[in-house]
Amino acid sequence: MSVSSNPVLSSIDLGVALSSNLVTVYFGADGEKFDFFTNQGDWSDYAKAQAMAALDAYAAVANLTFAEVDAPEGATFRLTKSESSYGSLGFMNPPDPAYGDTQGIAWFNSLPYWGDAGSGLLDAGSYMYTIFLHEFGHGLGLAHPFEEHGASTVMPEIGDGLGLDQGVYTVMTYNDGWPEAPEGLPAARDWGWNLGPSALDIAVIQDKYGVNTETGKGATTYVLPSENSSGTGYLAIWDVGGQDTIRHNGKGDATLDLRAATLLAEAGGGGWVSHVAGIHGGFTIANGVVIERAIGGKGDDTITGNAADNLLNGRAGNDRLTGSSGDDTLLGGAGADWLIGGTGADTLTGGGGADRLIGGKGQDVLAGSKGRDVLTGGAGADTFIITPGDGRDRITDFEEKDLLDLSAFGFDNFEAVQATMTASDTALHLDLGAAYLVLSGLSPEMLGADMVLI
């Protein structure tokens, strides 16, 4: 997918790039002037480290290397700061030849949201850290999504709200953070904003400079933040491989979504946000990244899979788990859960509680486990597993193509299974002693020996 032909991506692309993937960075000294920017006060070690961390956040997703130098001559980026009572928080010249030798000069307002290491005001996830990311985006060739400038267009509108023009989808917006989050914006300036470039930024930066092929190698677990504190913010996951997991360890209700950004002018174009209710931070997933597993916490979680073969585990709480086109395993855990399989050959296990299992298309395996469960196989030849201790379960759509697995009960023959059967006007009942099963719409003669595994 080319950036120029994609109206979402072209909206943040200036059409220019640095000539080298090695970027040298110079921090201005007190009183040093570049163009009309005069640096005020020396950069502290903390401020330097956080600016370099914001640059390294781009290096984590793209084939870029940033190195500090101690002289301005020949430096790719020359960074200045000073106090200003005006509204602007930063500015940076892009790598556009029209800017001549002022390319790469940046200025940051050190008055309203600047601080020392103890303040946390420049930490990853802080508002000023987001300003670093935004201005460095300009320095690398990114544009504002809301205006035409150079090669950039205006971002397409989606629905009635801000659409993709939000910080959680692109740091090049003026709508920082996630304004349309259920909680709105945070009241703090030291947490609750961006931890790195967002999914749309990543796609354009990678188009310009190539891909970082090392980040996320191996099995990686991404843990959702469970408190609003230093380091909490929004991160677009760039991960190149391995069996990876998004996990929630807390008590709050969480949304875990394994779908990657589509980069299209639609919901999900910049990704879907995994987060915990009341927390101003979480994850989206960059285009091309596959996260295979999602594990919920103790709250009532909503978990959505992707096209890969997923493991979705709700754990405690009344959870709703939805697979997609892969061959998924869905584990409800404790609580009254909804497990929805999707189009693959899925395995759904309810766990404790009164669960609702829906296999969807494909040859699915459904096991209600403990509790009063309702199982619906959907299209395809499905297998329903009943075990001792399962409680009272109902299968709503058992047909000749399906298989009832009663092997855990130790029946000697099918006649022994028939001895447990009684019929009502609307269903076939099997009193299995350590479990009770209702097959809706069946009569005893409709359940044959070839439909039961003993």
C-alpha cells in the first residue's frame, strides 16, 4: 500500500525525508542562536535523555539511528528551548530543501510543562513528551493531518467525531491523547498521553526509512496499565514476531483487542485501543503486527481476536470473548461469560459461571464446563464436550452432523447413554448423574449411536 495513494497516510506525509538513516542531534547551549531561535539555559541531563528517548521511540519502529553530538556543525537536528508565555509549545523545520540550512532546527517551550527529573513532566507518557514526538515527526517528514502542506492532504473524516485525527492514532494531530476515550482526557500533564508514535505515524515513517526488524523478537507480553501514574500512556505496538500476548492483571473492566490498524478511512484505521476502564493509557497494534494471545483480569472484560489462531482467556469476571477467522481457543474462566468463535475451527471453554458459547462458522469444539451454560455450535460439524461436574447445560442446535462427547463418563455402550434419556415436548434430556444436559428440539430417536462419543 503506497502512502501517496492512501488518503489516510498521505494526510500526515510531507513527501520529504532525511538523506541518511543516521541522525545526529545537537542540544543548544545557553544563548546559542539558530535562525531566529535562541536557546535559553543549558539542557539538563534529564531533558536530553527524554528528548533522545522520544527519538529512539521512532528508531524502535523504523530503520533509524539517533546519536548525540557535541558540536552544531553538520548536525542533522539542532534543538533549542526557551520560556515563552505564548501558546506554542514547539516547532521544527522539516527536511525540505526549501528550508535551506535551517532544516532540522527545533524549538521547545520550556515554560508551562517543563520540569526536572522529579517532576516527571518530560517522562514517556507526559504531555511534553508527546510534543517531542510531534515535533520530531515534523523533523522526519510528517505533516499535520488537518491541513494541506507540501505533499500532504487533509485526513478523511470518519463519522461525526474526531475519527482518526486523535493522538492515539497519530501524534501529528492537535487533538492530543485520546479525547474520545470513555474517560475523556486526563487532568494530569505527567501521564496519560503518548509513549511513542502511533500506528499511522509508524506506517509513514517505515515507508520513508524502512522497518526495524528487531523490536519484539521472541515471545513478548504487553501488560495493560492499571493505574494512572508516571509511565502510563498510549503505545502502538510494533512487534516483529514470536508468540505475543496482551494481558490485564488488575481488577478493572478491560477491553483487549488483537486487531491491527487497517490504515484505511474507517473505524480501526489507526487501530483499536486496548485499555482498562478509568485508565488513561493502553495499546493499539500497528499494521502488519500479529499478537496471538489476550488474557483478561478480574473484571468484566471484552476480548476480541484477530485472523490468527488466538488464545483468548477471560479469567475472572463476566467476560465477552469474540474470535475471528483463525482457529481460536476461548477460555471464559470464572463468571458469566460470552464466548463467540468466529469463522475458524475454534475451541471454546466456558469455565465456572453461567456461560454462553457460540461457535460460529467452522468445526468448533465447545465445552461449557462448570455452571449453567448454553452452547450453540453454529454452522459446521461441531463437537460438544460434557464432563462430570459441568452442571446443567443446554445445546441449542445439536444436529446429525455434530458429535456429543460423553467419554469422560465411562459408559460401556450407547444403550447405557439411552438409559439416561427422557423427553419433553421441546427437548431431549440426559440425566448423567454428575451433569445434566438438555438438547433443544430433539427426541430420543433423533440421537443415534454415531452421534455420541463414549
